[in-house]
Amino acid sequence: MIMEFMTKPGAIIKIKLLQNSPARDYFESTERLLLKTLLSKLEMDNSEKFQLNSAETKMLHKMYEKYKKYL
């Protein structure tokens, strides 16, 4: 299951949860950059449409699964 159900507000919430959790102490630099980039991309877009492509969605899902024990 690759988060096809994810909405724009849901993605923003998941990113902020990860960024503000104890998991942030364990992020690799590429993961920090990915979260910052995806959040910026979602917040800058004024539409309510989910704008992440499938690769970005998969990476976000992978990170969420990797660090969900810290949430």
C-alpha cells in the first residue's frame, strides 16, 4: 500500500509529525532535505490538489514507515 489515499493536508501533517518527532535526530541529510522540499512544495501550491508525484509519495511513505516508531 503506497499511500494512494493520501491527501495534501494528510501529507503536510505526516511531514510535520516526522520533523517534530524524536526521529529528527536520526534523519540522514538527504531525508532532512526531502522533507523540507516536499513540505515547501505542498505549502507553496495554492490549490487543494495533491501535487506529489509517485516517486516523492513512495519516498515519503518509506520514511514514515522507517521512523513511525518515534511518533
